[in-house]
Amino acid sequence: MTTLQLLTPTGERIPPDPVLAHPATPEQMTDLAAELTPSALRDAYRHMVLTRAFDREATSLQRQGELGLWVPSLGQEAAQVGSAMATPATDMVYPSYREHGVAQVRGLDLREIIPVYRGTRHGGWDPKSFNFHIYTFVIGAHSLHAVGHAMGLQQDRRRGVATGAEAVVVYFGDGATSQGDVNEALVFASSAEAPVLFFLQNNHWAISVRTERQSRFPLANRADGFGIPHLRVDGNDVIASYAATRYALEHIKSHGGPFFIEAETYRMGAHTTSDDPTRYRTRAEEEEWRAKDPIARLRALLETEGAVDGENLDAVETEAKDLGASVRAFTRANVPGDFTTIFDHVLATPSAQVLRERAEWDAYLTRGEN
Ligand SMILES: Cc1ncc(C[n+]2csc(CCOP(=O)(O)OP(=O)(O)O)c2C)c(N)n1
Ligand SMILES: [Mg+2]
């Protein structure tokens, strides 16, 4: 299986491989890549740099005890920003837990993510505001929610209800592809011909388990077993990630069924701040991927093509620095909300069990044992 790459690690544009996986043609990919004008590429660069600055700041805040946990996006910025830039604001996105770059493109104030990892808010943000669902930590569970949402869109269409949404995009990892939920989601999506894009970020690791333990053949090939068309792309290439996602969403809209993209990328940091990758992977491997850094290659392209000048780059740098400072100030000032609200959001009309648990909590507080 070939992998779509349009931007090399050293920042040179290359034509698509002529033997791309069915059903995309190299010409289509070239046309879609051309949509990324110099101004759009500058936007992509800005989104990627801001995402990295945010991620770095949050990692430091966790190390300083301000966050309970952090899940880094370091290294995955191109897969996330490229795919998100190709997704209309009206389509619904289901992230897992490290899609900070997708959040940035959707327009979420990145500081909204902080309370989730500081343990001061139960869920996160309003999913409807940016058509960006809250993070899901149960591996693969949200793939079923995404397919359910896509099947809902089909019902809306049948009933003539206009929602503006045409597809759903779900992000998940290489490890998640071995999970029952994801396979069940693929079955439902395929049989219902649901308008959903499965966007797999193969970052080569599922905590300390390398991808080869999930599969001995490309993970995108798994889509074949479900009769779902697929593409494999270089996920550290923002142009390829954009073009493939644009193609996939067009395909979903014109053919009505699901699509599957495997973006090959690398988790440059730890799985979360709770693990130590030096225990299970080599420095040589990390170095190999450092040379494929998604931001460095886009910057090289922008400079070669004269799409940025010193002023543009300084402005992004300043914005990134300001974002870091603002995230830090926000975090330190962020205090826990009222824990009791957890009972309010379980069911629209609380069941006897929820009411009993709430009464137990109230009694616990009254006893003053906490
Ligand atoms: C159902 C379930 N099983 C196990 C876990 C523990 N867990 C958290 S992250 C993770 C690995 C996920 O790897 P992958 O799908 O590749 O995503 P990545 O973290 O690399 O983005 C596991 C096993 C979990 N959160 N949920
Ligand atoms: Mg992974």
C-alpha cells in the first residue's frame, strides 16, 4: 500500500505517487493540495505553532503540579491541523484526548481544555459551540457515538431536517483499532452507509505497545474487511493530511458511505505525563522521527516559496508566547467547580439510583470526613 506524501521531511513539494490506493487519483490530490494557497499555508503554520506552544506549556504545568495529567500532541500537529482545516465547521468532530490541534482549528479557546486535566470540570466544553465533542478517554468508545451521530444525520436528511452537517469525523489511535468498539463502529458505519470519516492517527505507540503488536500489515487495510474505502497518508505532511481529508469528505458526501484514513505520524513525547518512554523505545527511533518534524518541514516550504517573511514569523512567535502566558495565568486561577453538578448531568430526569448517590454524597459532606 502506498502512502500519500506531498511534502518531504526537508520541505520540498513532490507529486503524489501514481499508484495511490483506490479510489483517489493523483490528479485529484494535486488539485486539492492546490487549495492551500500561501495564506492558507500560513494559517496552517500558525495553528501548528500555537498548538505546540499550548502543549509545551500544559506539559510544564503538569510537571509543576498544576495539572493532574497531560496528554501531549507533540509531533502530531500536521495530521490534526491538516485534517481539521479540511473539515467544514458545520460537520461534527469527535476527538479522543490529544486532539489539541483539531481544537485549535475548530476555534475552541485552548484554555477550555485545561480544566479537564486539572480536574476542575467534569466534562469540558459545549460540544455544539464548535461542533467539537468533548474528549473521550475510554479508548474507541466515541467511535460508536460518532457513527450514531452520522446515522442521526441520515435520519435528519430523510425527514428533511436541515442541520447543515453533512458528515462526522472521528479521531482515534492505532491501539484503538484493536478495540471492539472501533470494530463495531466500522460494522455499523459500513452496513448503514453512514457519512463518517474514521481518521486514524497511527503515532506508532499505544502507551508502551508498538503498532506491530496491533497489526503486521498497514492498519488502513483493516478498512477493506469492512468494505470501507481508505487512504494512507504521511501524517507529518500537513498538505497530504489536508488533501486526503478533503477527498474523503467529498467521497462521503457524493457516495453516501464511510471513509477511512490512516495518517502515519509519531508521538514525539510521552504517552501522557504519567509514563516514561525511555523504558520502551530507543533514542535512535526518536531521533529518526525528529528529522520528520511536521512544523519544521512546513516552515522550510514557506521560506523556500517566499510565503512568509520575518514579520509573519515574529508575529506567530509572539502570539505563541502570549498564549503560553495566558494558559499559565488561566490555570493558576482555575478553581474546582461544584462537584455536586456531576449528579445533574447523568440523566435528564434523575433515576432513583442517581438520587440515592447524591444523598450519600451530601451525607458524606455533612459528616465532614472529606
Ligand atoms: C477501554 C480502555 N482500555 C484501556 C485504556 C487505557 N489506555 C489509555 S490510552 C491507551 C492506549 C491508546 O493508544 P492509541 O489508540 O494508539 O492512542 P494514542 O494514545 O497513541 O493516541 C490505553 C490502552 C483506556 N483508556 N480505555
Ligand atoms: Mg497510538
